Amino acid sequence: MRRIRKIYDVVDWGLCTGCGACFYMCDKASVTMVNNHSVGIRPRFRKSICDTCSGCLSICPGICIDACDGYTVDQDKYDDHPLIGRTIQIVEGYAADEEIRFRASSGGLLSALSLYCLEREGMDFVLHTGADPKDPLVNRTVLSRNKKDLLSRCGSRYAPSSPCDSLKLIEQNDNPSVFIGKPCDTAAVAMLRKKNARLDANLGLVLTFFCAGTPSTQGTLQLLHEMGIDHHAVNGIRYRGEGWPGYFRAAHDNGLEKRLSYSESWGYLQKYRCFRCQLCPDGLGEMADISCGDAWHRYNGDDNPGLSLALVRSERGREILGRAKAAGYLELVPSTSAQVISAQGLAERRKVVFGRLLALRMMLIPTPRFEGFQLRRAWKEISFLSKLHSVIGTWKRVIVKGLWRKKSLVN
């Protein structure tokens, strides 16, 4: 089998998640981050330096994620479910603040919890993703320090992001802060904090959201084109929010706005997810303190106020969530793993990942390692025909997209 020997091999084999962890970790200034519109945000390397170094490989979620990295309490305190992972607590809820609940995605639970940490837990800022004010089609890593900041950046951003690129801001700060990223970003954080005691101490709370994969910038460009919108004239984009689930909205320089339903926009954008996202078993975010996402099993029409599921993965997460509820920032009720599976197809997707990885190994293609996700056990739950479809479907995808060979994606 062909192997991943250097960090740039991860990118060339299409396994990079674009998290930015290698940029943060590199102390030789040999990594820069570039937004390739057809693929995503990817690192560019000075190979003359990277050829003599392999440190980034040890913290790269593109090639290895260990579900146990996120757990810090005794195993017997967890409910370990093969489709959703280990949890201490599962709840459903929403932001008690009506403005946050309306403007954010799926009830604003993450935004309200972040605000609580800023106002009551003594945390200095929230490091997360927001729209670039110079180009609303792309994202940048931002700091939010108050409610106004959070409200201006709430709502999902279905475009590439690399929040680990700015972890130095947390590491070098005097007080703890909140980090919010995709599940792959929080997996990188879990590995990085084991190597850096100061970063570990300053990560006051690590949050993530349920993720089905990140569309490239090209997805948004093509969607605007299909809607008859000149992307040069767009001065603002919302992918959802302002209702549950809300609309894809594109604001024009002339003051007009066009919109598309969430189901139509996401149905279109998901075609632009990278292949690595389709191999991921961690859509429900096991390496964060708390992971949140839509409680779709409660949804019954466009007039619903938002509602989230929250999977509490750590004792720290459980304690802070409890204090946020007691302080009036959150409205929460208990939930169950069965409700999560009912609400989220991401749980079901874990059943086919083993077959997709098996297909890659049979083609001698470098394959990510996912430890502690019980993939073989989940694979046993599907029929023989489903197993066959996952393997053959992966072969077809690899051949059609030319994924059987290395390609230099960032020059």
C-alpha cells in the first residue's frame, strides 16, 4: 500500500480536512493556508523544510482520529453507543434569549452557551468562524467578545474554514477562552492540547456542531449562478438562521435579496463536499466537550422556533452546561441516544464508513485511521446489499474523480 510519509502527502491524497492545525504547530514558517475554490482551504508547504520534519503528522485529523482523545473521566461514567459515541449526558434545548434563538442555527444553543462563558465563566473570547467582511463568500477565523459579536456571526457557514490556524491567540492569552470548530477541528485540538500544556490550560470550553461535510467555495459560487446572481454584486450571505432552519439568503449591492429554502440550498451544496468528508465517522463530534446540532425529530414545519440536541462528552462540558441552564441562558430537557438517531442521519452514516475504508484499502490507497469509533460493529448492522453498495460505490467514486493517484491541489 502507498503510504503517507510527509504532511504534504495528506493534501495530495485528498485526505486533508483544512483545519489549520499544521499551520498553528509549525515553528519554521513553512506552512501557509490557501483557499482553493474547487477543494477548500488547504495548506501550502515549503517542501525543502517539510521534507526533514514529520511533526505535523502526529496532530493531523486528516489521517488519524482517536475517539478516546476527548475523554477525561472514568469509562464507566459514559454511555458508549456505537452510532453516536460516548456521552455523559444528552439534552435538547435552545437559547433562552429570543434574539439568539431566532438568528442562530437550530435554536442558538452554541451561541447562548458561548455568551454564558463570556459573561459568567470569565472566559476572554470565543475563537470561531465568521464571514470575511471583504468577501462574504468566504470565511475567516474571528474572535467574539460579547453578544453583539456573536449575533453578527451566528448561523451556519457552509463554506471552508480553518479555525485551528489561530489557536496561538488562545495559547498566548492570559485567561481561558472558548473554541468552536468542526468535528475534525476539535479532533485536531484534542491532539494538540496533549502536546502543549499552555494551550490545554487556556481551552476553557471546546464546542462543535454536527457536520455532514464542508462544501467548497465553488459550491456557493455555482449556487449563486443557478439563482441568476452575479457573485461580484453580493454583499452578504446567510446559509440559514433567522428561523428554523431558515433560508439561504444572498444580499445584493442594490439592496435586493434573493433566497432559497434550506432543503434546496443544502441539497445543492452538499454535492461540493470533499471526498475526505464522506469517509468521516465523526459527524457528531466526539472530541469536543459538547456537540450540538438540529433536533430534526421535533421539526414539523417552517414556523418552528429552533431546537438543538446537545451531546455532552466531558465532565467539564456537563458542569458548564448545567451552570448555563441555572443562570437562565439555556432551556434544556433530557433526551436519549434513540432521539439522536431519529433526528440525525449522521448516526446512520457511521454504519457505512467501514466499507468505504475497506474499498480504499483494496485499491491500495492511503486510508485514514479512526480509532475507538466501533466502525466494524456499526458495519454489522447493515444488510449485505448495503455493504456491497458502500464498497462498490466507493470504487466508482474513486475512479471517476481520479482519487486513485496523488494530485497536487495547492501549488
